[in-house]
Amino acid sequence: MKLLGLELRRVAMPLVRPFRTSFGVETDRDILLVRAETDAGDGWGECVAMGEPRYSPEYVDGAQHVIERFFAPVLFAQPTLAAADVAALLAVFEGHPMAKAAVEMAVLDAQLRAAGTSLASHLGAVRDRVPAGVSVGITDDVETLLAQVEGYLADGYLRIKLKIEPGLDVERVRAVRDRVGPDVLLQVDANAAYTVDDGPHLAALDELDLLLIEQPLPPDDIAGHVVLARQVRTPICLDESVTSARIARDCIERGAAAIINIKAGRVGGYLEAVAVHDTCAAAGVPVWCGGMLETGLGRAANLALAALPDFTLPGDTSASARYWATDLTEPFVLGDDGHIAVPTGPGLGVEPLPDVLDAITTASRWVRPGGVTGGP
Ligand code: NPQ
Ligand code: MG
């Protein structure tokens, strides 16, 4: 395949409700889409970087810039390009995993569409539907939280994840556990808001029968997670800390993580995400698929990934309606059984609805070997 151009397109999508975490509140997404134009057809990628560098150092303007300025010239210089080459070619540049992942996803979609292969089968899927969990943001008061959780359970979600932060943790989670009863799968995500001194406080969560505590400490505090794992009975799951298969293995071997959340954007692409999966599977560590408030494009790819064998816990792969009144693609819906079907068509198996795409696009630039055309 020859890469002929990259379209860097920005879309604006309002969330159905504000999403608050320990690092901030989001009401609208400003999302970078990447379209790879090749001699074998086009493919779509989605960059999961947020507007501001809060979850990780990446942010959407920076991702767009690094793709245009550094990644595109390297990829255009290749006489032929396969998706499996992208990560190695871009490895000369430090960091920017979400930007790299978006470009790889677009090239991979083009390649698989041309070959007539679905992303799920290419990655090694063993399921045609995956159980759906939902991530519930921090709310102003506990009544609102309980109402939201009950709403998601009524929708059919099979697992609830509560965002927590210091001061809005044990009592809130206890209120939810008391309301939903002992059988609902429940877990929490701190997005790195605690310190290792909070071990005794977080141990109060043990009696609430949670599946896991996700990323209590800062991403680089692997040693702190080891200490915490010895103070808390609830399994520790890492998200932000795990930026590669190599780090996944290190976290597991050192006892920092008993479960791992896999996000392709965080580890530099869906192919590295499979490597993280394989590393965890070999170590007997269960994984689940995280979410970054994706459009239907990223949602399709996450469902394909979540169909791999070691994804034994429900992920943050929610239906489109959890986030969007109007999704960019045909919406993903929750089945009666709380599962979502894995797309089966070539590549991602979905594409942007042209009218929706037009309506929400705020800017588009085409980057080609000869130069750049289009807006900001
Ligand atoms: C997590 N996601 O697991 C992230 C955090 C997160 C579904 O809980 C805009 C874009 C806002 C990405 C807020 C979920 C976001 C975002 C939170 C990701 O840690
Ligand atoms: Mg998380």
C-alpha cells in the first residue's frame, strides 16, 4: 500500500451529560479524526487525546501538530506501507502514543477494508459480542449519583464503574453498594488522585466488594502501587501507568497490578494493545477494554479489541447513547442481554455518516507529500 495523504479533521460533539473525573469536567469533545488516503482506498482513525493535557500529557492540538509536522513525512517517504510498519517507523519519535495510535488505526482500516478482513478477526477476536460496562462520573450529590447508576442498570449495563476522588469516595461508593445490592459488578477509578499514604483510607473500600480499584496513584508511582496492593485487599488495576506491553509486564511482575485496563490510544495503537493483551494473558492477569469517550469509529475498534480471549471483565465499551445524542456512525446499541455486537464488516466495519460528519466538522486539513491544504 502507498500512503497518498492524511486528512486531519476536527469534529465537535456535545456529551449527553457532563463527565466529571478527579482531573476535571468535560461537557463537549473536540475530536481529531484521521483519514488515510491510500492507493488501495481510504481508512479512518480516531485520536483519543482530550482538549487539555489532563489525563496524560497529550492534547488534541498537539496530536494534530505532531502528526502533520513529524509523522506524515516519515510515512509519505515509504515506497510501500503496511499497518504493521507504522509503530516501528514512528518509534523514532518519543511519546505521543495517542497521535501514533490514530494514524496506525487509519492505515489499518484502509488495509483491512482493501483486504475484506474485519478488524476483530485481524486482531484475534474469539467473541462476536462483548459485555458492556459503564463509567459514571462524579456528581454534585449522592442522590444524582444513585439516580444515574439506577438508570444505567435499567438500560442493561452489566458493570458499573464509579469515578472517585479524595473526599468523594468511600461514603459515595457505600451508598451505591447499599442501593444496588451485593450482586451488581462494581468498581472504582481514581485517575491518579491519591498518594501512597492513602492506603489505610482506601482499604475501607475492601468491605464494599469491588472488582478493582483503578489507578489510585500517579502514573509513574509503580512502587507506590506495590505498597498499596499489600495494604488493600481489593485488586489494583492500572490504566494511566501502562503505556506499553513492556511496562505492563513490569507492573505485573512487581506486584503493582493484578488487572490491567487496555486502551489502544494510551499504548500507541491497536497492535501494541494486542501485545499488552498477550503479555497479560501469558501472566494470567485479566484485562478489560477502557474507553476515552470515543465516537462510533473508536467504539467499533474497541469492541473488536474487547473480543480477544483475555478480555474477561466487562469494559468501558458502552453504547453510543451513553455519550452522544447523535453518534458519528450508526449508533452502537446495548442488546437485551447487556452485550454489544462486535462489528463484522471489513476494517472497522462502520464509517462516518456523511451528513453527520459534515454537520459536526469544525476544520479539515489535507496533508500530502506536496504540502498542506485546508483550514486550521
Ligand atoms: C478512564 N475514561 O478510564 C477514562 C478517563 C477519561 C470512560 O472513564 C474526554 C476524553 C474526557 C477522554 C474523561 C472513562 C475524558 C476522557 C475521562 C477520559 O480513566
Ligand atoms: Mg481509568
